[in-house]
Amino acid sequence: MKKLRNIAIVLAGMSALVGCSDLNEKILDEYNAAGLTDKQAADGMIAPVYAVLPTIFQHTTLFALQEISTDEAILPYRGGTDWGDNGIYLSLHKHETTSTDPNVRNTWNAILAGISRSVTAINSLKSNKDANANLYIAEARGMRAFYNMMMLDLYGVAFSKEDLGDVTTIMRGETAITYIKNELLAVEPQLTTSAGPGRLTKGGVWALLARLHLNAAAWRDPYGTPTFKSEDMDKVIEYTDKVINSGQYALSTDYWDIFSNVNHTNKELIFAVDQRAELNGHNRLSYFSLANDQRPLPAYPAANGTDGPAITPTFYQSWVSAYGSVDPADADPRFYKQNVVKADDQCVDPTKYKIDRGILRGQQYGLIYASGAFVKCADGKSLKVGKLMNSRGKGNPSVIHVEQVDYTTTGSDYSAGFRVEKYEFSDKSSSGRNFGEADIMIVRLADMYLMRAEAKLRKSNDAAGALLDVNKVRLARTANSAASALTTINLDLLLRERGFEFYWELQRRTDLIRFNKYEDKWTEKTNTDKTKRVFPIPQTAIDGASNLPGYLKQNAGY
């Protein structure tokens, strides 16, 4: 995709990006005048369709909406000075978000840009003579369906637009579900099986169709109790079977390899945001939760964390209750991976240094930083590692992550809350924010097994079949340590298992709604208003469509 991205820059003048609710695009069909071949032009037309994905999958767009709004993540006003942002993260967690929230607006605009770019590519490629033109049309059409699925999940609406001059049709509920389903079914025969996880393939479409049918009960009536149709569950099983039985994918024995800087070839990935360093991705999902004084890269002393979100005590206690007297770090290889020796005055080889991964608790250790540089050992080459001290706290206290994190003064302290470092910190991220290397998950093979398990439970209470699927995933992670098999399964335990497997992967809100748990109480959240299951349509979009009375209606409750 590197060549595609570069050609896209050449063709940047071919289309104007959409704003607010306007999906109109202007095509300047002049690539021949620019001296480009049909192949160069075709590559340049499909590249922008995927290029918006890193923006959508940032910490202050989809992550904020899908994780901070749930029992999994909380972002307090750190020290009374950081991440205040006019209270938007406090409101998001408490389900008090308004239509002027910038995260809601930015996510809406980014997804809408994806739809717009897909429409532009479909129309532009129709006259292209390159051999890949029809494949790219299918990919763009499938991506338009994917972006619409995201829009339906988050905002309760989807958009249909075929010709660039048409007025966009707004759909909700069953109409939107049927449209997305038909679009995915239409393009599946034309897609390849080997384009890699950064592009939409047959396997990706099967996975998205399984997800669509599984969530259809919640999306048909976003404010009611989800009612799961037997025929939908049959489809979930059918499409997950297709992926699992295709032979293309495999569960990773090392859980942390799935989220490593070289995960693009990991066989567990089905569809992902292609974030290899040469594609200029971002490292924001890695830096967001880390302590400000954790500096993971010997080559880049300026790269650090930001003391962002922590996991809630509510979510942490789900691990504790699952494993009782056994520490979750010892019981489940998905909880934590230690890379740093917990001792003072160590000397480490900078070429081999890696920080810990997973859920980070207690005293944190790392490279010792002073006067703008890392402290070296006596040999002049090794770097010192020891207890981290909080440079922003009064009296330079130790960086000790404790379980309590909430909106109190103590619970909002810089070190409060257990942190998450799931994706490996990018070796190329000079600032800590830029140059991500790890592909970001959209869907992976483990989800096929757990979705199939859920469908079996919901369709016929096939606990035996569901248990086989759940344990298939649990027992696959054997590289560092192994989890024990579960002996029983039900929907509550399955939701817990999804939390253990997919935490910090931008699925939690969707899962809680489907399991009818989004109105539950958790750390700092008591709101039980069902209208908060979908986010408000941004006020900027409502205002932008005001010349068409009744065209774009605000969601209930906002």
C-alpha cells in the first residue's frame, strides 16, 4: 500500500473531502493530463478509501467512543490540569455526552469522509481501463458498507449514495442493515483471498457479515431489548465457519505477537488498519494510557506516555473474580507480559530494551531520564533502569499505579489507575504519538470463535459447542504461559471472556449494548438512559443540513 499512498498524493486534486452531512464530491477526471498510466490512476483512486482508517482508529475518535464510554476505560481530569478538555471525557464515561462533543464530531466526520472517498473511487474507477479497476470498485463498495456499519453502530444511521450528483439517502434500522448486507454480498465474489489484512478480502467480508448479523438485534431497535433471530444466528455460524474453515488464518500462540510492531503477517489478522511505519501511521493507542514518565525508546528520549485512560476498578475486578486467589497475571497470559526486571540500578543493553505489556500495576520501572537524556551506566553504553518518579507530582512521588481511579482528587492523580499497554510501542515513534507500526485490529480470528460461540448460545443454548469455541481461543495462547480451560459457559461468562480477549480493541461499547449491559452501573457511571446507546449526531451536521427541513433528524435523547 506504500505505492498507493504516494500516488494518492499526486491525485489529491481529484476530489474534495466531505464536511458535515454533505456527501457531494467533485471529480476532476484529469489523470491522463497528468501523465499517469491507468494503473497509477487506479491505485491512486483506491488508496484514499483506506487512508482515512488511521484517523478513525485514533485515541480521541473511535477509541474514546467505544472504550471510555464503557466499564473498561476511564479518563479522569489528571491532576486537575491534564485531559480536562472541558469535561468531555468525564461526560462520555457518565453517558452525558452532548451533540457538540468534539470526539463525537471528529469520529462522524472521519467515517463520513471514508464513505465519501468510497463513492468517489467507485465513480472514478468505472472509466479506468486497468486490470485491477473492477477489483478496486468492489473493495471501495465493500469499504463503503463497512463505514456505514460503523455509522449505524455509533449513530444509528447509514447513507446510500450511488451517483455523485445524487442527494444522499439516510437509512436507519432494518433498512440500513439490509443495505449493508446486500452491498457486502454483492462484492464478496469479486474480492481476493490474498491481498493481506490491510485491504478488504473475502475473509474480511465474511467476518463483517458475521458481525452484522450478530449485532442486527441491537441495531434494528437501538433502544429496545435486543431480540436475536434464529436466522441471524444461523448466518453468524455460517460466516464464521467460512473464515475458520478457509485455512487462511490461525490463532496466534503468542497473544502479544498479535499486537506487535511486525504483526502485519500475523495469521490471526483478518482485517486491520495497515499501520506499517512507512505508511505514516500513529502510535496513539500505545502512548495514550502510559505514565508520562515512562519513556519506552532508548533512541528517542522525547517519546513518552501521557497519563491518559486507565482500566476501571469494575473491569479489573472481573479478572479478580474470575481467578480468585490466583493473580490474573499468573492465571491468564492475556493479562500481562513482563519485560523489565523490577530492580533498582540496573544496566541494560539499549538495543534489547522493551517495556512491559498488558495491564500495568504497582511501581513502574523504566529508563532513568534526567536533563533531557537517559542516564548511562559506567561503561558509557548501557542505560540505567530503575523506579520511575512522577515529575509532575508534588515532591516527585514514585509512579505507582493503584487500582483506585475515579473523579475524586486522589482518584484523578497522575498515577491513579492500572494502565494498559496492549499494542507494542512503535520503535519509530520519535514523539511517542507518531509513526505507528502495528496494524490496528478491526477483526481477527479469535472473534470468529467467540462470535460463533455466542450464536450457538443464543440460537439453541448449545453450551457444549460454545464451550469448545471459547476454550479453543483460551488454550491457544501457549507461548509464555497457558490459561486453564473453562468448564462451563453462559452469556455472562462469554461477555467476561470477550472482555479478557478484546480489551482495548474498540469493541466494548458494542458488546455491552448487545448483551443488554450498557445501562449497568460501574465506576463513576450510574446513568441508565437507553437513548445513550447511540451517540448524538453532531450539531455541525444538523446545522449543515438545515436547508433541507427534516432531512437529518437528531437522535432521541439529545
